[in-house]
Amino acid sequence: MSNQGPRWFEQRKDFVSTWRPDDAEASGTEGDHPDLFTRCPSCSEPLFNETLTAQLWVCHLCGHHFRISAVERLRGLCDDPPSVVVHDADLGSVDALGFVDSKPYPERILSSRKKTGRNDAFISLAGEVGGVDVELGAFDFAYLGGSMGSVVGEMITRLYERALERRVPAIVISASGGARMQEGVLSLMQMAKTCAALARLQGAGLPYISLLTHPTTGGVAASFAMLGDVILAEPGALIGFAGPRVIRETIGEELPEGFQTAEYLLEHGLIDRIVPRAEVKPTIVRLLRQFLDLPPVAPVQLTQPGLRSAAQPLEKPDPTPPGRG
Ligand SMILES: [Zn+2]
């Protein structure tokens, strides 16, 4: 267990005022002022960064959900971000297979570490959400496309194991290209390992909420991400196993419109609900408290979920232990 100190969130470079989502980068055109506004990749309208930040990086014109960082997501979800305990941040991947594609795997690890400031593509925390103690984590898509290698698999497994040990709910926010090809079968076995730990958690009657964000694909979609007691997804998120081109070429047929979007999956019964970003925290809090038979919190306390400061903590948890049985 490692706690990186009370100001961990504030120290992250993601939170300086110039922070922009990575999917905004490609949308800028010459003459744009990225420090002032960002062009929406969906409706092409220029949007003031200040407005976007206030609206949790959701376009107020067309509803496009920009990709936000793992830290931003966790910060939006935790009641009191400075008080969270960070787990397993010291774990780092090794190049067990001596894998080289267009460049050696160790070089990719090094550049991802420099880019994101962390050792691998997942952040694992213990904190409170809506006054409920939880173990939660989020994928960092900026680190090798949020791919799951041995370290990410181990961190998620430990997250479920800690939740079981403490008898608290688990929450995982996915944004991943799937298993990490540079670790070959070592990546693929993480699917079985994480699912085995999750089965023990669910067998003990403890709730697990999975939030799927754009994109959740490959071995992550094919394992724990789709095994939530409740599976939530952000609007428009791409969710699937293989990419549409691979499927199209394999089956030799055109794919239906909207294939592999959150909306398509909801229509076909694969996920439980699509939740706009501003509703993510209130929805998760409501679910957690229903699962644990706790009284609901006043809606007014949940109206500013994403970038709310810790100045107004939610009500303290009920003294009864949160485990259900
Ligand atoms: Zn838009």
C-alpha cells in the first residue's frame, strides 16, 4: 500500500489549467487558439475551454463526450480526492518476451512513463464515493492505449482482492484497447486472473460497478468490464471485442448502423444503462447505497459531480458495515 500524500491529485500535471483531452488535439485547425477554445470533433463547433471544463468536457451543442484523463475521472468520482489512498503505483511492466515491433517494448514503456508520469496504464485507489468506502480504479488511455499487460491485470486483481478483504464495493472505469500485444500470452492470462478474483468478490455478495468509456475493447471488454453487477456506459462510447473492419472482413457482410456503440449495446441488452458524464457520480452513488441498504443522499449534494471541490463532503457513511453478507 502506498499513499502518495494528501495533495497527490493537485500535483498531477493533468490538472494545470492548460489541460486538454487527448481527443481534442487532432481536431484543432490552423488559426485555432487551443488555450482559449477547442473544436468539437463531432459537430466542428469551437467551444470555449472554460465552458467545456465547467461542463465536464461534454459539448453542450451536440453532446460529444471528450475523452478525459483517468485522474480527472477519479477526481470527479471521489468525495474527497486529497484523502484517497493510492495503491500499487510502484508496479511496473518488464519485457519478459523481448518483444520488438516497430520499436522495442522497453522503449514504448519508457516513453509512456514520460508522457503520463506513471508506471503503467491503470490507477488504483481506496476512497469514498457518496459516503461509501470503495476500492476503485481507472484506465489511463494515454499509456499505450490503456492496454492490459501483467501489471494492469495484477492491479485490477488486487483491487478486487482488497475490496473482498475490506468487504467494500469495487468500481472499475475502463478505457482500453484490450490486452497488450507486447506481453503476448502473459497479457491474455490477465483476463482469466482478473475474472477469477472478481468471481470471489461477487461470490461474497459484494457489489461491483463497471463503467465503460470510449473506447472499451479487446480483452478488457471480453473480461471484467462486461461482468459488472451493473454495467454503465458513457454516450457514444465504442464498446466491442474486435474492430468493425476485422468483423466485416471475417463475416463478409456490412455491419448495422451504430454497431459497437454504447447505444447499440443497450438496445441489445448487453449493458444496463447509458449515463451522461454529469450523471455518472449521482448514478453510482445511488447504486452503491441501494446495494448496501443505506439511505439515499440528498440530490443537492450531488449536483456538481465532476469538478466539485472537497469543500462540501457528502454525508458520512452509516456506522453499520457496508458488506451485504
Ligand atoms: Zn459538438
